[in-house]
Amino acid sequence: MALRIWNTLAGEKQLFESRGDPVGMYVCGMTPKFRPHLGHARLYVVADVIRRTLEYLGYGVKHVQNFTDIDDKIIERARSEGIRPDEASRKYTDAYFEAMARLGVRPAHEYPTVTGSMPSIIAYIQGLIDRGYGYVVDGDVYFEVARFPEYGKLSGRTDEEGLVGARKELEPGKRDPRDFALWKRARPGEPSWPSPWGEGRPGWHIECSTMVRDTLGDQVDLHLGGRDLLFPHHENEIAQSEAFTGCVPFARYWVHIGVLQTERAKMSHSLLNFTTVDEVLDRFEPAVLRLYLLGTHYRAPMVFSEDGLRGADRGLRALRAAYAQEGDVVAQLEGRAADALREFTAYLEDDFNTAGALGILFDTAHELNRAVTGEEAAPRLRGVFRTMIDLLGLPMGEERPAAAVAAAPFVELLVETRTALRDERQWVLADRVRDRLRDLGVVLEDTPNGTVWRLDEGAR
């Protein structure tokens, strides 16, 4: 089976055909105005699996992901913290890298920034003006949407729908409410850059068009981003990019990841309803969060659930038990290996269906876990299982969450005390220590190699 991808631009699943080697993959990056939340984690974990899948299927990949490192909200954050905007941006860019490293997200090959691309952005805007698509009004520059007849082809919005949210009365000089800013004149006390139209800074959409062209050329194979960016951001990217280069389509395949929601709305910094990655990793290890995020198909919306995280925690233990299996060759399990890998790969080739692929992974884990001594899993099946694990980027080494790390010295002391009580046959007191720890959310397990402990997922 060949790789098929749901292309938002076409509105259907299409056979993937790259322009050549490597595949150009652009991912809309973070605006570093606070620590990354779970919606960010979903987007970048999915992008990571897409890249891993492409590489497994034999494609070279050039992965580019930007940082919008100057923005109104970054300026607001900097003011609230009493620091400069560039300091705020750097602080939360570092927070992004720390969180993604823990989640096993491979670094992109390039991370262009808005502030580092300013000369190219200004040249791009001038090129749009020269081509008749941009116009200047008192130091602001706008893209003239009416000059681009195909505007709306990604989102499917009509002219009337395109007017929703436009506020022409607040932007005198605009020729059409749909027209969007390419350059915004400077406001007092805010960072700005010199340009042919006066001091100012770029509009949001022109930044990505420029950074794509600087790193990947006039056309990109895959353009990834959250579904909430489809309109107006990606629609505007298409308009200005195709108007500037004449290369159609700007992106051959548009891949949109469903939003991660609370019970009522999408999770976002703007709505102040977000859960940060750090907050989850204080209670669950990174592999749990990654497994949880991959359990829903990337295009579907996802509602954040503590129960879902606990279920992923239990699932991870089953995978780790299978991963640790050792033993002799069993013919019937050897025959299963090829089928398992073929089924697993088929799910990933079908629009990166990680939910289906996880079903095959857990079926394989079940076969490995039910093996008895002397009839353990065949080396080939174990190898296939580990290939699946690597493709999904699930680390099998345990990393205890921060809460467990903080509690560890005290729990270890109580475990030692209980062991001493058991050695002295003080069973009642030993059981009291065990029961009290269980009440506090710590589970003890007595094994032939001693007592081990873990945080109880039901108590988290």
C-alpha cells in the first residue's frame, strides 16, 4: 500500500507524490508567549510521527518549523513580567525545546524566526507591491484580496463569509474588509524595524510565506498546522505566496491537526483555559502523554481527559512488559511478525492513522506478554514490536514524573523501614506502613528482587 494523505486543499485523501528528495515539510511553529500547552504538544508530536513515517518509508525529509518571535501577545507578556519582548520570546522558546525534548520530538532541521528573517520579509512585501497585490496606506501595507480570484480555495469560504470579523471602520484606507496586513506601522514604545514604508513590523501571515520560501523554496510538499490556523492564516499564506511566486499550488498537501479542547472550547493561551505540558509531566511521565496524544486520529478534535491519561499510563506498562520479554524462538510467533508489521505500516500509510497503528501494537504486546517460560516470543516478533515502538517515538525507559521524584527520598525511607519491620516479623506495623502509603497514593509491590513502588494512577 502506498502513502495516502488527507489533503485539506483537495478535500479528499490523495496518493502522496513528492516533488523530489528530500520532502519539504513546513510546520507552523509556536508564538513563544508562554510555556507550551497540550495543544502545542499534540501538533508537534503528530508532526514528529509524520516525519518518522516518511523516513521509515524511504523518503528523505527536510523539516522546517518557525518561531513567531515578535507579536502583540509577546509584547504584552513581556510587559507583565517586566522584561523585554526579545527576553520573553527567548525564555519561552527555551521552554518549548525543553518540553519537546522530554516528549521525544525530534528537532527540526531549521528553525527560522521572524526577527531573523526581517530583510527577506520586507523584500517579499515590496515584491507584492510591485506585482500589484499590495498597497500602502499611511505606513501600513495591505494585500488586496480582490486581486487574487482564488482566495478562499483552502477554507471554502464565500465572499460573505470572508467578511466575518473584518473591522474596516478601525482600519481606514483598506479597500476591502478582507484585505489583510502585510506591514503595520510602528506604535509608540513597541519594537520596530525600518522599511520603505516607515518604521513598523510585519503582519502575521507574510512571515510564514517568507520563511517557507527562504528555507524550502517556492513550493513545499507538506504544510502542517492546527486546524484553527486554516482561516485566515493558511488561506492568506496561499494568496500572498502564489501571487508572489506564480507557483501553484504553494503547498501540495495541507495537513491540519484537530484542536485539543477542554470540555467547552479549544485549549489556547488566549482563552486562558490551557494546561501546560509541564503541569502534566509533573504527574505523568512523558511517554504517557505521548501515547495519550497518539490515541486519537490527528484530524479528529480531542477533548483533554485525566482518565485518558490514566488509561495511557496503564497501556504504557503493558507495552514495557512486552518490550522486556526475552526467550526462545517459537515458530507460530515468527510467522506473526511479518503480518503485524504489514498491518501496522498499512495504518500509518493510511493518512498517518496512529490510533489504528496503536491497536496493532497492543495486539502484538498482548501476544508477547502472554508467552510462558520456555515459549517466549520469537526474536523476529520482538524486533518488529520494537520497530513499531520506535516509529511512534515511545521511549521504553521509565522517567518518573516530577511529583514522584520529589517524593522519592521519603518513600524510599518508608520502604526501608517496612522491610526492616518485615525482617523482624512485625507484620502488623509493616502492613500499616503499606496501607498508609496506599492511602497517600503510593503503591508498593513486593517482588523476588525486593519491594518497588509507584504512584497510583487512580490517585493522581
